[in-house]
Amino acid sequence: MAVLRHLDRPLDGLLRRAAERYGDRPAVTTPAGTLTFAALDREADRIAHGIRRTARRSDGAVVAACTLDAVFPAVYFGAVRSGLVLALADPAAGPGALRDLCARAGAGFAFLPAPAAERLAGEPGCPHTVVATDGPGGGGSVPLKVLLDAGTGPVLPSAFTDAGAVACVQRVAHATAGVRELRLSHRNLLANAAQTAIAHRLDADSLVVNHMQAYHPSLLAAAVHAGAEQVLVADPDPCAGMTVSRSLGATHYYGFPARLARLTDDERFADHGALPPAGRLRALFSDGTALEPGIARRLRDTLGVPVLQGYGVGGLAALSHAQAPGSLPERGAAGAPLPGTECRVVDPVSGVPAPVWTDGEVEIRGPQVPSGHPDGWLATGDRGYLDLDGELHLVTRKTPAYA
């Protein structure tokens, strides 16, 4: 499609281009301060320099926990800029899952919160460099500052060679195939950044409040693509994100169903004490598992803005569907395919496409889908059905939803 252009570039070029275009405009804001697009690009350079200078092999991987902080965006783009493959980790993953991920990815580096880093660094066969992203390090892990200090140097050229090369790996569950890997290329991720920005109507005037538990790379890349500021709210208080939205005049709010349910049950919600006026707020987006229709209606009626959901395989790296403003809250509603994306529902045994309103296995095809699937169709392992408008409704979900 014409809207999906410039896909033969490196993924980290997304941040480089944003730094050139938006420079001193805020990119990521946390309670600790703000990183501009130019500053975030410099941090990604330092990460990439540090990885290149300490890497012991050229084909290793970088495991990174998708923590909701200002470190993850620099690690995400910096790891890719270094030329190594990035493997995504759930921030809540236990020691066994992290060990398995590192072993399967052939990881030479792991960027993890301090407690997880300290545990992993003491394990046999762990990556040679385990970086504690939010602490002094210990138990053999290295504080982030040490790697950053090793990464000072000139602007780093990307190690990019091929837009079809794998940039990021995510392990997801499948109903019949067990745990499998999604190997996403630079082109896949660039396309999905543009698709998500279009579907969510992100632009350089957007101010995004992210009140998730994990940093979804699809949302990170979409905001960078659009030049939008992201304000990260890690406070678990269900009203914290709305309070920040009101004070800053947010245009987009991202939350996850369990926290949104707690928000509607909170007495401050009933008193309207923590809610922003509709003002600049364009929509509330619920990511992860399905949001109960009653909760969605209550949020919509109180806030006066659309409450929208979407769908992505693994729920983390690539989005495939999104609801449009005006969509009605319905159980399992996931919306229409993103620009350039196709969706079908097939009989899980015969593989024959199912009629509308008939549930079966959800399959998707589009520029965000990794290559290597028959006719380009990715079997998700999730069950759902299509309505007459071609919108997807999920019945059961097997792929994990990091929320």
C-alpha cells in the first residue's frame, strides 16, 4: 500500500530519522525526566557501541525485558543498531523462562531488571554480559552505566544489510505447535510501526500516556514513527495514568484490562476525581486480554471518548487489528485488519476458510507477518470469527498477551 513506504531501511533508522526531524522535542518522559528524540538516539548509539565493543561473537543475540521505563527504548533500537538480533522477554518471566530464552536465542547479552539480572548472572551457561538496567548490579551482573561508559564514541552507522533480515525474535504459544518463534524482520517491524500509527491516529502532536505493565514494542515503534511523545506511568495505582493524562492533556491513553477494571471499581472513578476532561483525549486503548464490554461502556460513558481494543500475535511485537472510533463494546471484539493486512478464519482440521459468524483458527497475512508461512498466512493458534464487515471477534486466545 502507498501508506507503507520506506520499508527497505533498518529498524533503528526509525529513531535516527525521528531524531533528525524532531530533535529536541520530547520522546519519552518518566518521573525521572524527559529524553528528547535526539537524546534517545544518542543513548541507542551508546548501547550499540557498548554491545559491539564487548561482544564475543558476531551471531549472538541480545535478550531484553520489555520494561516500562526509558531504558528499554534505547536498548530496543541500540541492540538492533549493533547488528545483533533482539530477543524479547516478558518482564515478569521467571528464572527458568529467562534461562531457556537465553539458551535458545544464543544470547551473549541480557538487559534485565536488577533482581532478574542478579539471578541469571549466577547461572551456568548464562550470557557473558548480563546488564542490570535499574540497579548497581551484583552477583556477576553489570550495572547499565558500565556498558554505557564503554559505548561512548561517534555517531554509529547501522550494521543493517538487508530489510528482510531478522531484527527481533519473540517466542509465543500455539494451540497445537507448542511454543514457537516469530522471527520478525526490519521490514516487518517498520511496516507495523506505520500501520499502528495510522490505525491509532498518532502524529507529532500526540501525547501518549502508557500505563501498561510492559512496554509493547509495537506501540513504541508507532510513537517514534509518528514523532509522538510517550509518557510512561509505572505506578500501579489504577488512577495514576488518568491523573497524568489530565495534568498533561494527553491525546492517547493505553491501559490493560485488569487495571482498567480496577479503575472503574475505584471510588475516585465514581467521584470523577481522577479523570481528565475529554479535552484533547481522543481515545482510550485497551491492550492485552479482552476487556469486558460492561467495563468498556462505563469507561466510555464517564470519559466521553472511544474505548478501543486491538489484536496482535503474542500481544507484544506486532499488531494486526484495531477497532475504529465509534466501535461498540462487544465481548471479544478486536476490530478490522490494519492497512495492508488480511485476516481469515479457517477450520482447524481442514484448513478451509469458514463462513462468517463461524469460529475457527485465526490466520493473518500482511507486511508485519514473518516470511516462511504457506502463501504468507500465519496461523495464530487463536480462535475467533469474522462478522459481515470483516471485523474479527476472538473466542479463545492461546498466544500470550503481555499486559
